[in-house]
Amino acid sequence: MVFTHDTEIALTTAVALVNTAPGTAPGRSGEGLGGVGDLDAFVEEWQYSGSRTRDDAELAAVRALRPQLQRLWTAEEEEQVAGVNDLLARARALPQLVRHDGWDWHLHATTSEAPLAERMAVEAAMALVDVLRAGERSRLRTCAADDCDDVLVDLSRNRSKRFCDGGCGNRVAVAAYRTRSAGRV
């Protein structure tokens, strides 16, 4: 394990959130958080706890967080540090140990009453703190497929993950196979 379980979950969740934005990922058309129902499903899938307003303002705030996180994912170290510190300062983050919903002790840095987008931002920022402190920035990547701009976190032991979870690795491998096969005919 590279990071603690809650850090790995927070990084993976941040990837999933960023990748809901409209982009160039093959097979994804448009907005992944098209409405409050989509946000409800995302929150349930990734097990966010705490209060919710379940309105368009909350949805807009979560959507606005995505480009901030995407910039942090690909930024140089100093810019990453400044961005993480900014997210934590804006939320007045105060780390505390909590245990809830079947999860053992882990860190929260906002109250459960804080707005959802703020809790998401702080959770991602806290995970990025661990990445930066561990000197593991190289694990934060963008998909290696030429036609995809999704982000990913490489949690593999040998640091070999190159493609997002949207099927790009498979698609690139099939295209390479077909190119090789066409040359043999």
C-alpha cells in the first residue's frame, strides 16, 4: 500500500470527480454531473457523509471544483502546494480524527455540516498533502491515450498505470494490434 486507505480512496474519488467534467475522453459525451440526481448518485457511490442541500447551487459548486482539482493534478510542485494550501485555508480546515459509517479512524478536516463542495475540496486537498509529503507526485497523471484528457492516480506497486479507467488502455492496445496485423497481410 502506497498511502493509507482513506488517502487512496480520497485520491480515487477526486479522479472520479474530475473525470465527470466534459472533456475529450472517448465514449463519454458531455456532462457527467448533468443534474442533482447525478450528484446524488456520485455522493452515494463514493460514500460522502454529511449534510446536503440537494439543489442546483450545490451542484454548481461541485462542478466548479472540478477544474481546480484538475489544475492541481497536473501542476508543478510549487503551484500544487499553493493550491492545496488555498483550498485548506478557504475551508478553514481543522483536521480531526473521526469514525463513522463502518469506517475506522480517519481524518476529516471540515465539519459534516460544511457544504458538500467544500468537504470534497478539503478531502482531495488532504490526500494531496500526503502525496506531496511522500514525494509521490509522479503518481498523479493524465491518461496516456492521445485522445483522452482524463486524470488518474497510479496506485500500482510498479508505477505502471498509464491509462484512465474509461477503457483507453484496451482501445489503444487493440489499435496497436490491428496496425501490427495489417502490416503482416
